[in-house]
Amino acid sequence: MSDQPPTTSIEIPDRIARDIAARREGTDFESVDAYAARALDELLAALDRRDVEDDRGAVSETDDRVADRLESLGYL
């Protein structure tokens, strides 16, 4: 049984593959695929963090509007 997760193939432009191959040199990545998978994983994690921060900002903005409205009505 393999410790590797199941995989699927994607196509990328040759230019990007060459750039990844050049960046991979001198690293511990065994292949362009491994490097690309790690880069995509980190990109997706960063996007998820940004989405969470955007959601928090929207909640904060809503809270501010509610507080402003309550203050204008004399409740705060």
C-alpha cells in the first residue's frame, strides 16, 4: 500500500513547466509534479485564508453599521 495520495493529471503551459523545473533545482522536491502540487496547495491555502479574512471584514462592517444605527436611535 502506498503512502502517496491518489493523483490526477492537469495540463500546464510548457513555459510554466520550465519555470517550475528551474525553480526546483537545488530543492528537496523529487519532481516538477511535486513542486507544482506544493505550490498549488500553498496558493489554495492562502486563498482560503483571504476568504476567511474577507468574511470577517464583512461581519465587522455589518457590526459597525448596526452599532451606528443603534447609536443614532439612542440605544447606545
